[in-house]
Amino acid sequence: MHIYVSLLKQMAPEHLLATSAKLCAEILAAVCDGLLSVDDAGGRAVLQVGINIFRTQMVLCQYELRKVSWISST
């Protein structure tokens, strides 16, 4: 996880969003396809990581949108 975090810190916001979206989509697709079982603790942990990444990116996107709205309104 530390490697992932250090890579994220170096990415531009648009790359962060694209990477997070891809990761979330792959995790959700694995659950839907039955490749990742949510019946065991490991599968639930991976799904929770995907949900947390998605949640974090949504907060960051909202922050960026507010910042852009504020800049354009001044």
C-alpha cells in the first residue's frame, strides 16, 4: 500500500481519477463475475479497499470542482 500511495502523490489529478476509476471497475467486475468472493474475509477486504478508493476520489473530485467553480466565479 505504501508504494501505491507514493505513486498517487506524484500523479496529476486527472491521472489519479483515471487510475482510481480503473481500479474500482476491475474490483467490481471481479465481484460481479464471481472471480472475487465476498463470502470470505480476503474478498471483503479487497472490496472494501475499492470502495474506500472510490469514496476518497469522489471527495477529491468534489474539492476540485469547488475550487474550479470558485476560480471561475471571481
